[in-house]
Amino acid sequence: MTGIPIVADAYEFVVGVDTHAATHHYAIIDTRTGGLLDDAEFPTHNKGLLRAAAWISRRTGEPTGGPTGGDLDRILVSIEGTRSYGAQITALLAQAGYRVVDAPSPKRERGTGKNDHVDHVDAVVAARGSLHKPLDQLADARAGQTSTVLQILLTARDAMTSERTRAVNALNALLRTHGLTIDARKKVSRPIIRVITAWRTRTSDTLAQATARAEAIRLATRVLALDIEVDTNEQALLDLVTDTHAPLLDLPGVGPTTAAVVLAAWSHPGRVRDEAAFAKLGGVSPLEVASGNRHEHRHEHRLNRTGDRQLNSALHTIANSRMRHDERTRDYVARRTEQGLSKRRIRRCLKRYIAREIYRHLAAQGVDNP
């Protein structure tokens, strides 16, 4: 490792930020000694964020008038949750000229968690975790507009699809419980839902039947409205993905939603250092089983449940699509099945391969989200 510069060689100070909904805690580490220079807590409203930026400027020796007049090349800011609770402070400090990176995931002992009762500890961990990181392995956090918009649309889509599922389930339960002339032994289809929205009130209905019919109409109407909202959302994702990196949609099994998830996770060149890190981020890196009961499979691997679950779900969707529609993948599945692998293990191998393929594709294209 000799000759590879690390953070402590290139910066005088590292600012660690532990982010929460109502407050953020900040800790400044002197890289020459590794000691804690100072720590403080500020609220997350606009004035609080500005006070935090001014505090960092003062405590690192920048001019009182603000950071723009000083040498920011000697200060690194390491923030937990740059795309969630820390998104606003990330944008503010990046715009001010600081280099802002994602804080490395802390290594904690099994059964332990964040030290929220000792305010500065996790901020110190966020700072010290970066001290010995090679400079080429830092994950720069940039507040790109495209990544932000993609995340907003994907979050909205999750909410809409979840609400639609709840409404359909409630409608099914209602139809199965009350005699409303609909065969609800199977999940109601969209044509049947449209029929229900056209129902009219009937004077012959009892109070219970009339109430159930009105509720069925309300649920069916809501489902169709959500269908329109989801379709509009998908079109917006398609337009954004096409403008950002249309060739991604040419990969087998990749649609607008899965492409949007991939681009949001990728963010920009340098955020993920290599294909193994991208696989780990997507929760598809192989984890070897260490069990005395698995002697028959010396290289047995188990499911990886870490990482970005949205990205993992997208890779799962792409794998399933390829297993159904991509001829090359179907040949692979048939060959591995003959070798005795289960469908679950085959899918796991496919997800790892897809993560590698997508990483190489994006890295080769140098995809950036402005």
C-alpha cells in the first residue's frame, strides 16, 4: 500500500456529521493527531444549517466572513446519510466549496448500534472512519438534480403502488364478504374494477348492502386513479432515464423503473469504486456459508441481506425478466439446472452477474447525473 495517499495525508481536518431528523451532530478531527478538535449540535432547519456551516468555518480556521475566502482544500466533510437526513447539509457544504463524501459504514460489534445517547460519538466515527481511506476510494456525495428527481419519483412510486395494493386487497375482502354479484374467488382484474366504478345505487339493497356497494365503488375508483398516477410516474421516469442514459434501457430486462433505481444508486462516477462494491451495495455479493452441515457443497453461499434494498429489488426484477424472456439467460438456467442448482441459487448467480454487467456498462460510459 506504500505510495497510495490517504485522507490523513491530504487534509488537515475531517468533519464528521451524524445526521438525524431534528438535529445533526458535528465533530472535527485534527488529522495530524487524530484528536477531537471540537463537536457541536445544530438543528436541521435552514438557520441551523447555516449556523453549522459557519461553525465549521470558524473551528477550522477559515475567515469569519465565511468559507469562500479560505483554503477549503484542507478540509474534508464525511456525512452519514447524504441522500436522506443529510441531503440538505450535503448540498449546502458542497455549494460552499467543501469536498463532501459519504461516511464509511462503521464496523460495530454484533448486537450494538448507534450511540445516540452519547451525542458526539457517531459524528467522531464518521470522521475517523475516513482518516485512513485511500483518496481514490472516497465516495464523493454530490447533490445532483437528476439523482434527486429520480429519488423523489421512485419514493412516490413506492407509495402509490403500496396504496394500490392495499386498496385492491380491501376491495377483494369486501367482495368476498358481501353478496355484491361479483365472483371474487380470484383477485379482481382491471376490467372488473372498471365495472364496479360504474355501479349505481339500488333501492332494493339493505343498509349493509348499500354501504358495502358504496365502499366498493370508492375503492375501485381509487384503484383506477392510482393506475393513472403510476402510469404518469413511469412516463416521467422513462423521460428522465432517456435523457440521462438511454443505452441502459437496451440491456435485457431493464425497464424505466429498474433503470431509474440503478441510476439513483450509481449517482455518479466514483461513488462506487468497483464492481464488487456495486454488488455489495445491491446486496448480491456472495457470502460463504460456514456450517458443518454443508460439507456436500464446499462453496455454498447464502443470501446477502445488506445493502440498498431498492437496488437489490431492481436486480431481482431484471433477473426474473431475463429468466422468462431472454433466450441466452434461459439457456443458462437450463444448463445450471442440469448441474443440480436450484432456481433460487441460479437467480442469485444471475443477480451477481447482472450487477457486474451494469457496473461495467455505466463505468465504461462514464455516466454522470448533473
